[in-house]
Amino acid sequence: MRRHLDKIHDALNRLEAAGPEDDLSGLLDDLEKVVKEVRDGGALGSGAHGHRRARKEYLELKDG
């Protein structure tokens, strides 16, 4: 999941670098889309939600 954080940083950097003639609404839409993809995992990955489930299982096994 962490390897996809660069996608969020890239989308945020594009938004921060936007000028007065750039489409801020479109750039925000892009950022939201990327964040959702990283959170949910997109078509193939499990994203942050998968990490949450794996962490819960790990902690349950660890704590016995």
C-alpha cells in the first residue's frame, strides 16, 4: 500500500503547483480519485482497507 503513496504526492504536487488559469476543480477531482484508489486498492490491490484487515488478523494472532 505504501508504494502507492507517491501517486497521492504527485496529485497533490500538481494541485499545489497550479496557477490561476489551471482547473483547480479538476485537479481536486484527480486527487480525490487517487486517494480513493489507494484507500480501496483499485481493481487489483487491497489498498489501505486490506492493510487494516491484515493488521487486525496479525494483532489477534500475536495477542493470542
